[in-house]
Amino acid sequence: MSNLYKQTPSRQTVESIAKELDKSTKSVIGKLAREGIYQKAEYKSKTGEKPITKTQLVTNLAVRLELETEELAGLEKAPKGVLKLLCENL
């Protein structure tokens, strides 16, 4: 099981191992995790990007503008698209 997963670490591999051993996918994931070889899938946003919070965007803006984050208080309530646009154009 470990060798199969190491060759191709994916959800499909876990499912095929589970089916082959007549176990649940959670059971297989648990065993692989105990072995220290399971790789959790990274969450991606709808656009396929790594997600970033509004707070992180405001912090990035503050750094680029050489301001304290507190000076931009309330900006995290702006639409995320606007915050991304500001970060990209500074």
C-alpha cells in the first residue's frame, strides 16, 4: 500500500487501494497518515489559485504602502476583487 501511494500520491490511488483491500478510503488515509506518507491535497479556490484572506491582502497593501495595518482599518470589508486589484497595481 505504501509503495503504491508513494509512486502516485493522489486521491484516485487512495480510492483504488481502498477498493482493492475492501476498506474505506478514510481507513486507508488514516493508515497512510500514521505511516507519515499521506499528502493532504492543497485547497484551491474556484479560480485555481491558492486562497488568500482579505486580512492578508490588507496586510500586503499596508507593507507596500509602508503603513501600519491599523491605518487601513475597515479596508478588509471591501470586495476581495478590489483588494486583489490594488495589490497587483501597487
